[in-house]
Amino acid sequence: MMDRYTKLQIVGIYACLAIFLTFILLPFFEMFMASLRPLEHLFRSPYQFWSDDFSFDAYKQMWVTVPLLGRYIFNSIYISFMVTGLTMIFVVPAAYAFARLQFPFKNATLGIFLGVNMFTGAVLLIPLYRVLRTLGLLNTYWAMIVPGVAFLIPTGIWLLRSYLEKIPRELEEAAFVDGASRLYTLRRVVLPLATPGLIVVGVAVFIGAYAQQFLFAITFNQTRELQPLPAGLYEFIGYQSVTWNEMMAAALVGVLPVMIIFLFLQKYLVAGLTAGAVKE
Amino acid sequence: MATLDLNAISKSFGSAKVLHDISLAIEDKEFVVFVGPSGCGKSTLLRIIAGLEEATSGLIIIGGEDVSNAHPVDRGISMVFQSYALYPHLSVYENIAFPLRVQKLDAADMDSRVQKAAAILQLTDKLQLKPGQLSGGQRQRVAIGRSIVRNPKVFLFDEPLSNLDAALRGDMRVELSQLHRELDATMVYVTHDQVEAMTMADRIVVLNGGRVEQFGTPMELYHHPATKFVASFIGQPNMNLIPASVAGVDASGVMVELDGGHRMALPVASSTVSMGDKVEVGIRPEHVNMGDSGLDISVNVLERLGGTSITYGTIGNGTRFCAALPGDAAIEEGRNLTLCVAPENCHVFDANGDVLRRQAAPEMVA
């Protein structure tokens, strides 16, 4: 057996995992702790890790402090879903073409896509602003969706292409011999088999869309009603004080729907659908 | 059903030429096997017939119609792949029905065709399962089922049994032969296994290095191999090839002196050789008997299979020799043994590897 470890190795593995997870999860934990405390206690010195005045008041108060909070959460999710959907529409045929078809400059194009990935959106904000102004898209949802899609397509193509390449070519040849067109084969054979890959790419794009919308929102959108949550959180920063506890509560609530979706999708990420396709 | 004619098919991948001017005429309802070592171009040739690969030059004619540039479906062929190429997300029923769904056949017609194919292949009670739930042999049958629902003119098989274990392979061989009789179809079958070729084929095409070495019935290939390659490829264990020189030539045959000095007068066509030429004498292991005078062999390894004893040894100056002797023959490893061979059972190949035709061997009716 390849995966048999000694006790010592297991302890080591868990120790490394614990350090890693602490690093990742501690901010969330601290967010949660901050959201439970009254504002004045957050600045208490010395810092108290545990106190007996925890309450969920911030979770009620935040809707009053920022009346549009629900709208911001909705916007965030709406923009991310739109970006993911549009990106997948472009990525699926493109990735399939890169995986299976032969055409001039195929590798060069892939290289360029990778190169585009090296630029963050921030570098291109000013040109993008001009483009969006010319198209009349500023201060609309599209101002946050279109650049999001553009920046996520290259990643999506690279991810999905490598997945599609793993699907046995003979399956497509069999369909071809039986008279199926490329599109029919894509729809009936390739995409059903690529479902785990599609979900992985979809999730990656969704996370990307969620993360990058802040930048596009504060640059390309002045309409309050269209702001996504990361931009909306700014409203917790008042003239006199910042209500940190409410901001943390709002951030956690905003992330919650996304986390729930991933809990459900997680089982698909590990599903091996190709079992029995080709004898190993 | 239809005839299949290949007319001067050549194929190059870049500068590498993998098929050289292959012309074959395959009869209606014939079971033809392409056999050869890996890399001989047999699979490429099959893929060209299927339309998955384009020939660099040459014509493919099925049922009298030139289909060289036609889509696979319009050629009237169907193909069974080495890996089965079943769709893992579809049930057995949907896998078999796939070509009919592509054709947009109406539901009743489709169902009757799928049920008929399933009945032929004994899959009726497996139709709702997924391919992953089937055994190797059953998956193979599903792949065949998918190929027969379309009623193609020509069936193509690309090493369909190579993924099965030995016992199952034997069973499937019999099933495929029966299927060929039931369907009365033209079938082209690619394999590297000469046993599959010998047992199933009406005629065998032996390919080597992208060229046809010989095209004939199994027994024709066995008794009258055209070249040294065919001779050593067909037959189990392989034919022994012993270096020899021509010691005399007359109308009745050739006198050869084998490595080690043993002389034999062999009744073969003698017009193309002369005194002193280097030749090779081919002797099949099953054509030798233990005797008092003849070839002296020192036995190295003995394999007792029960019915026969396969004896490996050397003759003359270290030429390896294999003999299939009776199961309980009194042989021991490390001992010497004298074997006799009937001259009419010997094959002679010239320096180019071409055969000198045997005059005494059974004539084969074409």
C-alpha cells in the first residue's frame, strides 16, 4: 500500500494541517468574535479573548445602519452568477477547441491567454474605464460583469482544457463513426463526462468573480443601488466612527450563501464520472 | 452487405510513410483479419477504411462505390474500438441506441432494433445497467451491439479482445465467429494475435512495415508462407529458421547443407537459387519426430504441457531450435537428442526472405 503511514508521520501530517488551517481560518474566527462584541469593547485594553458580554445585536443593528445591505448582498451574488454564466458560455466551446481541434497559432493563442492572466485588473483600469464609457456601460451592472468575464475567460480555458483532454478520444471517435456531429458529441458525450470539470471551473470562476468585483465596483459604478457587498461595506465607515462589529457581521452574512452553495457542490467535485469508460 | 476494395492506399505522417501502396480485394461476407506486429500499420489501415484517418493517396471502394472522401456513416461501416469506447454516463440501452438517436429514428423502430441486438448478444437483462457495472466481456458485447444496430455493410474491429483475459478471449472468439455467421456480414478485424487470426479468419492479411506480406487463407499461410516473415509469424511455437547453404540444385529440388553439416534434399522450386547461395531452412516445431538419424540437438529447456513437450535447444553452431514432441517423450534437459524431419515439410527461404515454393505440400484451393 502506497498510503500507509507510521504514527509519527500521521502526527506530522495533522500538525502541518493544523498550522495551515489556523492560518486560513483564524481571520474568520476573529471576524466572528468581533461581530459578537459591543463596539466599545473592541478597543478595550488589555485585549480580552473571552468576555461575558457577547451578543448578536450587531446582526440586527447592521440592517439599520446600512439600509441597503440586503440589496448589496443580492448584487454581489447576482453579479457573480452572471459573470460565471457568461464566462462558461465562452469557455466551454473555446476549451473544447483548444483540447481537440488543430488550428494555426493554437499554442501561441494559449500563451497569450496565459500572458493576459499576468495582468491584474488594476493595471488596466483606466483603459477599461474609457472602453466602458464609450460603450455607455458605466454605472450599470454590465460595468462590473463585462470586465469580470473578460478577465476570467483565460483561466477558465486553461482549467477546462486540461480536463477535456483527459476524456478518451476514442469516445468521440466512436460517436463520429456513428454519424454524430461535433456539437452533438459535445452535448451528449463530452459535456456530461466533463461535469466534474465544469463544476470545478464554475466554482473557480465564481470565486474569481466574487473577489474581483470590488475593484470594478468602486471604479466603474457610482450608482448606490447597484453596488456589491464589498463596496457596500464602506458604508459602515461613518464620519465619526467605524462600526467594526456590524461590518464583520455583514461580511459574514454576505459570505454565508456562497459557503452554503459550496457545501452542496463539494460532493460533485470529487465524483469520478468516467469510471467504466475505458478499461484501465 | 458488400465487398470492400482498397486500391493503392498509402499513408504518411509527415515524412514517415506508414503504409505503402496497399491493394486488397475483400469479398462480400468475408471475415478478413489484418495481423502483424505492433507498428506495422494495421490499425492505421483500419482507421483509413473507417474514415477516421485520411489516406495520403489511394481509393476505398465499398460495395462498388468510391467512398474515399465520404463520412464514416455514409461509407456504411461501423467500428468496435479496442477500449470499447462505451459512454459511461449512458445506460447499456442508450449506448446501443446511440447511433439510432443520431439518425433520429422513431421510438418504436429504435426500440425494436435495440431489443433485437440485445437478444443476439444476450444483453436483454442488462439494458438498464451502466457500462461500469458490466464485466469486460459484457462491455465488449455492448460495443458490438452498438455497431450492429445500424445494419452496416462492413464491420470493423480494432483489437477488440486485447483487453480481455485469456479464458474470456477464447470464449469471445467463438462468439464473434458465430456472430459473423448469424449476421452474414463483411468483417475486417485487426489483431496482433496470430491465434485469433488463424481461428477466425476466412482470409488473413499479414502486414509488416506498412506492406502486405501475404493475403490468403489461414492454411495457405501455414503451408505456403510467401516470405520468411509470414512463416515465422504464423504458427505456434514459431517456425525454426536454420542458416544453410545450397549444395546442389536439380529439377526435383535443392540440396542444402544445414548449419552443423547435416545435408537434406528438399523438394522445392529451384529455379531462383544456385550452388553456394545462402538460404534459410524453415522447420515447424510440430513437424519433427524423434529418430535415429537426422538433426542433433542439445536440449536446454523442456516445457511439458501434457499433450506435448516443447523442447528448446541448439543445433550446429548454436542455432536455436524448438521442437514439439509427444507429451511423454523420453527427453531430459542437458541431454542430446536426434530428430528427423520429412524433407517435404521443410521450407526454404532465399537471402531476400522470399520462399522457394514447396512442391510436395498440400495445394490449397483458393
